[in-house]
Amino acid sequence: MSGNHSAVQSAGGRNKKNLVTVLALSGFYLVAEVIGGIMTKSLALLADAAHMLTDVGGLALALIAIKLGERPASPQKTYGFYRAEILAALANAVILLVVSLYVLYEAYQRFRNPPEVQSKTMLVVAAIGLLVNLVGMAILRKGSGESLNMKGAYFEVLSDMLTSIGVIIAGVIMLTTGWYYADPLISAGIGLFIFPRTWRLLKEATGVLLEGTPAEVNVDEVRKAMLAVPGVGGVHDLHIWSLTTGVNALSAHVVVEAPLSSNDLLQLVSKAVLDNFKISHTTIQLEFPGYEEKETHL
């Protein structure tokens, strides 16, 4: 087995400080937005506040997951706590889906009886929210491409940024035309826009929990790279999965055909998959001619 489970830092861990900064910004704005939503009676603003509430909870959850993921492996948790970050991404996706469905339901109710909305106050609050979310997105953007946990946090802020834009559009329409149907209409559009993106995040997190092959890794290419190592005569029972985003693992049976030492061959195979596919954890079982084991998987 190569790799130390407590030594490999996850992609989420490398972005922890950025997450703390965005959490503080979002928490500050949440208080202002809840007050503004109640005062203006705007569903769009309250929808934005609901998303911001999930942002704060989701960002806090992502941060807690990173802290858990930094804990060393133990006899009870031999891979450590890397999967905590994936669970956080899954939870964020579920929360966003539920919020989106609720906003759609509430928008339907308001289509039937749209209330009068204080558009000026609504615009001011939404503009502040847009600025906060744009800053948050800029901070989290890079990390979102490295970690599912950070991607979930980024989607939280992205969804709220879109909601802020929708609130501003609805506010301008209502302020200039008095057409209060704009409020639930924009809210419904935001809910529909967020839903498919969050669904993809849910599928990705579920794929990791089901130990699916990482999207960036081609199993056939890994097998070819291992077979290209001098002394390797065959590869079977090959498994590749993610502990968390950016920390991939591999196990395989390797048939030895050349008189190399076991240590030399293991080093060559491990180097091939690390250098070419960024797989940091490898478990290799060496088999010699005459040894046969029933094939159970790939």
C-alpha cells in the first residue's frame, strides 16, 4: 500500500481559509436580508433569504467536513475521514433541491394572489446581496474545480447570486410598472434554473459514495500504463475509486513475468499510476506464474 492517509491534504482543505471568509460575509448579509424580506413582503427577497440561509448552513457544513477530513486515520477509520466532504456536498445538494421546490410552490401560491411589495427597499437589499455573493463567488471559484465539497459551497453562493439578480429585476419591474406578478414569476425562474445544476452535484456526490470510477480517470488507460511497466505480464481485479475529490485510490492484482524484485516492481507500478493519473493510494497484489485466483471483478 502506498500513501499515508493522514498526510494527503484534500482539495477542500487547501481552500479552507477562503471558505471561512465567504461564510462570514454570507452570515452578515443573511441577517439583513431576513429583516428586509419581512419588511418588504417580497417572495423573491424571501426566496433569496432562504437560499442565503442554506448558504450559511451549507458553507458551515462544508467547513466542518474539511476539519473532519483533516483528522488522521484510525484503526476504526482506516481511510480517515475524507468522505465527510462528500457527505457535505450531498447534504448541500439535497438542501438546495428542497429549497428550490419550496420556492416553486410558494411562487404558485402568489400567482393566485400577488401581494403589494415595497420595491425600493427590496432593490437596496438585493443590490447589497448581489455584491456579497459576487465577492463570495470570486473567492470560491478556483476551489470549486478541485473539490466536490467546494463545488457544493460554490453552487450555494452561485444560486444566491442568481436569486439576487432576479430580485433586482423583479424590483425594477414592480417599481416602474406596478406589475406585482413579476415577484413570483422571477422566483419560479430562479428555482427552475438552480434545480438541474444541483441535481448534477447530487449525482456526482452519489457516484463517489458508490465508489464509482473518478470521471477524470479512464480504467483502460490505467490498465495499459500498468501493463507497460517492465516485468508486468497481466493486470486483473482492477478497482479505482475516490476517497474524496482529488484523492483517488487503486487496487489491483499484477502478474509478474520478469525476475525483478518485488519492491522494484511495486515502485514502478505505483509511480506509473501516480505520475500519469494522480492516484496517490495504491494496493497491489503481486502474483507469479502458476498462481491462479478467480476473477471477481474487472
